[in-house]
Amino acid sequence: MKTTAAVIRELGGKWEVEEVELDPPGPGEVLVELVASGLCHSDEHLVTGDLPIAFPMIGGHEGAGRVLQVGQGVTEVETGDPIVMTFLPSCGRCSYCVRGYTSLCNDGAGSMLGPQLDGTYRFHGEGGEDIGQMCLLGTFARHTVVPVKSVVKIDEGIPLELAALVGCGVTTGVGSAIRTADLRVGDTAVVIGVGGIGANAVQGAKLAGCRYVMAVDPVEFKREKALELGATHVAADMDEAWATVSELTRGQLADAAILTTDVAEGSYLQPALQLVGKRGRVVVTALGHPDEDTAKLSLLELTLYEKQIRGALYGSSSAQHDVPRLLELHRLGQLKLEELVTRTYPLEEINTGYQDMREGRNIRGVIRY
């Protein structure tokens, strides 16, 4: 079938909206008609090269829609089912999945490279050119074919344009606070960077019962949004945050600091470590530059105060469990989703959406099909 998609063809290029050919689903796959896709910063990493890929690539990894067709052997979903797509597949059988670490499933190892799990492609351009799919999904397309391992069935009645956000940003942010940072009732948390992930780390810290939630961002609009989403205090930079957190906690500092900036820089680690107290955790959720392998930090402080640095992929979450539960929290009024969406765009305005993100005007832009 033919469909429309936004394709990136070169490093530093623009998203090109074009007609492409889409194969039917193979064994273990489903054809999905998208309703919405979030404009996540991770797709910007395809443009900048911070996520090395093979071009061309259909972007998008945060989407929701309905199943149009199922491939051979698929029993988990049926035609017509509403679903959220998760950017990391989980097989349920590898050593990581059976230990509960489904975000580290072996099937996710090459998911950003372009081809599907069997090494072949579902999208094709002129002359049969193979086109990859971001995280096996490619939600910047009106229709897509994805592994059923990347699909979570959800209840009817949930607006799919909001459910799409739980495919990445909400689950990653909330999970970074609750699962990776292990925040608990009465803790103090600092979230560094209030974008699509950081805004939800703020919500996660609130859900965990933190008494103080400090949100750090240089953009005033984002600081105001953080307060709306549950932050108790805001700061424009980490020095300002340290002064406030130190005063609030009588010098004990934060239990966890979550790094959700646009890109993780090595220079951010030591200031983040200084924000946390004894046995404090620094959670690095933001993606770093692929060629950066140097960071300055106090090893003495790390040892003497038993501080920790933890990486967070998908907020250490399990999609099949966490996506439905987060949507239930939204239904109960305990998790905000509408408030995350700053603006919606047609697919043809995808470059405008990303420009708005770069200039700090969006918490989350959403493509509506």
C-alpha cells in the first residue's frame, strides 16, 4: 500500500514528507493506522548525528493508533484494537526480560539502525529504495508495520492523541523518577531540563510522594509549566537550584537528581552530583554524544558519600505493565497528559514543530493525522 511519511535523508537535513510504499505485515507483525505521533527530541538526534543511523530513515517512535491487519501468528491483538507503540520491543524470553528488565530486551539492541528484526525493510521509496524505521516504528507515517513485540493494547475510550505520549516521553520521565531514581514518599528530587521527558520526571517525582520537587530550566515558560505539573520549586540553573535545595533540606540536599536535558554533557555530571546528598542518585536519562567518553567528577565524593550514577533507558520501565497503568492514572486524574501538549501540527509542518522545540516553545509538539 502507499502512505505518506516524513523521511530524513542526510545528516543535518530537513524532514521530507513524501509518498512511500509499505509492505503488508509479515509473521509476528501488525499494520497500524496512526492517529498521532509525538515530536520527541530523540528524533532530533537523528538529524544531529547523536544517534548514528543509516539513511534514509522514517522518524518517529512515540505513536498510537489502531490495528488494521495482523500478520501470521499474531494473537496478542486483533484488527481494530487501539494500541500504543513502544520504542523498545520486549520478547519476554531473553535473560533481561525474564528478570524484569524489559527495556534492555535483546531484541532492542539494533532497533535504531533501520531494518526490522529479520534484517529486511517494510518501507520503500522510488525504485524500490529501502527506508528504515526509527526504533522499528516510524511513527512519522500515516501507516506503519511494526513487530507485535512493540505494541501495547489499551482500553477503548482513551484519546489516542494523548495515549501516544505514553509510548515514550511519559513512561521514560515517570519511570526515571519512580523506577531508576527509586524516589519515595518524603524524598527531595531535582529534575534538570524540563522538556518532554523532564516534565514527566516532575510528574513522576510528585507521584512518588516527594516533599520537594525542584525543576531546573533556563526557559521561563518551561519553569512555569513545571510548577503546573507538580514542581514545588524552580530554578534557572544548577547553582540556583543547589542554594534552594540546600536551604530546604537544611544541608542534606536531594535524594536524586534526574538529568533530562536535550543532550547529556560530561560537564553536567559533577554539578548534578553536588545537588544530591549521602547515598544520592544521579540518573542520566538524556542521551549523550556518541563520541564523548569523558566527564569530570569527584571520585572521593562518590566513595565517601556513597553517591551513585545510574543510566535510565525508557525509565527502566516495562511497557506492557506501565503503559496501561499510566493511562489509568490519567483517567483517575493523577497524571496530566493534555497539559503536556503545547501545540499540534499536520505532518507537513513537522519541521516547524522541531524548530519550535529547539527554540524552547514546546513541552511536547504532536503530529495529528
